[in-house]
Amino acid sequence: MSTAESPRPRKPLVGTVRDKPLTSARIITLTAIVVPPLALLSITGLLWGVAVGPVDLIMFAIMYVLCGMGITVGFHRLFSHRAFKTTPFMTAVWAILGSMALQGPVTQWVTDHRKHHALSDKEGDPHSPHHGHGPGWKGVLKGLWHAQVGWLLTTKGLERGERYGKDLYGDPLIRRIDRLYMLWLALSLGIPFVVGWAWGGGSLWLGFQCFVWAGLLRVFVFDHLTWSVNSICHMYGRRDYATDDESRNFWPLAIPVFGEAWHNNHHAFPGSARHGLHWKQVDLSWALIYGMEKVGLAWDVKVPTQERQAIRKAKSAG
Ligand SMILES: [Zn+2]
Ligand SMILES: [Zn+2]
């Protein structure tokens, strides 16, 4: 008999919780993640001395770190997971810095994120690359697109705190910061312009140049790298803990997203202020929280004990 009558079952392109993701899915994901930053680096090299200067890159770095930490330390670890406590002043600072990353107001960000944890890679997860995208290559591409940016236009902000963000929607300080979102947006893009303008002795062109680099491009780079946690860290990397989802630790992203790429650790211990649980797992957000704790600006800092980690790991191995 011909083999056509008994075809071998086709493997799905995206692995299940216990499978490793297949090579095709890895290649698609890595290409989509690696190409834009490389393109940006090339443009920087080409334009050096022509349309980019030291002040643009210094401001890029400063704004990247401040607004980026606003997301990772503020929106994520402080507001979404209450992994530590801090003063009302620092609470406001973190909410404002996070807003300046232009990923949306804090209430919306937190409700979407808590929903992601509650329904991870299942129906209702706002940005799963796995659920509901169909089989084959088309499904992989659709899932990747959805987890990276598509969800911003479709499933972001569907919940308004009825279930996942009650504490924040009921907090007058947070609501006030939310209402001023357009001011934070203006500062996020306006500060680079003013610095470039002043540095250039009142040159509008140099102000515009700094606005492009430290405003627009900085937002573009950081936001895509953090959204890569939604896509790549649910598709590619190590699973140290058997969580009920597809989360993974993907080390190459750890430094640019300030430790958020230890995403499997994070799904295993969502309440932990520390995501890089081993000294080799660089986690700059944790370094900052640790520093804040040492100077009295953070307390009730939650980190799983070595024993708890060992028990969880043993369960995962068994
Ligand atoms: Zn996740
Ligand atoms: Zn989280």
C-alpha cells in the first residue's frame, strides 16, 4: 500500500507546554526580534556626525533607563505585583516615569498585565502568541504579530478595573496621574527637544534631532524590547520551572529589558521583586529595588526563599 493512505501526523509548529518550541517558530521569532535593532545600529553608524551627536545618545540612554525602569520597577513589579512597598512620593515618581514610556496609563497597563498572569496562554490572555492563532506557519506568524504589537490594537484595555485593577482605579493619586497622561507624553518627547535645543545654543534643528533620537526612537526601541517579553519569552528559552503556561527565560534580552526576560522565573514566582533568581541572571530592576531597600525607600520586599525555589524546582523536575 502507498504511504499516502497513512500519512504521518504533522507536528504543530508551536510546542505545547511540555514540548520545546520547534525550529521554525524559533527562526521566525528571532528574525523579527533581532532585525530592527540591527537596522537601527546601522542607521546610527551611517548618520554619526551627520544627524546624530553625543547629546542625542546620552539623552537616549538617560531617558531609556529612567522611563524603562518606570515600566519594569514601577508598572510591573510595584503596581502590578505589589512586590515591594515605597513612599507616596516614590509611588508617584514610578507612575509618572512608567507613563513616560508611552505604553499607556498605569491603570490600563496593570489590568492587562494581571489578566495575562491570570489567563496565561489561555483564552482571554491579552497577548499570548499561542492561543487562538491557528496551526502552521501562518499561526506562528499571526501569534508572534499579535503578542508583539497586534494586541495593542485589539485586546489591550478591554478591562477597566472591574476585576484586575480595582485597587488602582480606586486610588486617587493614581487616577490623578492617569488623567495627566498627555502631560507625561509631552514631557517624554519634549524634554529631549529642549535639551537638544539648549545644547545646540538655541538650534531648532538640534532640538528636533534630539527629539527624534531620545524621544521617538528611544520609545520605539524600549517598547519593542518589552513587547518582545510577551512574544519571545513565551516562545523561546529555558524553562527552569514547570509553570502552567509557555513562559521562558531568554537571557539575551535580560540586560536591555532590565531583568524582565527571566520570564519563566517570573511566572513561577509572580510576586517576587527579583526575577533573576541566580547571581548569573542579571536583573538590573532588582539591583535598583535592592538599593532602594538599603536606603529605606523600599520595604516589605518579596523574594522567594532558597528553600521555596528548591521545592518548586524539584516539583518541576518530577
Ligand atoms: Zn508572561
Ligand atoms: Zn508580571
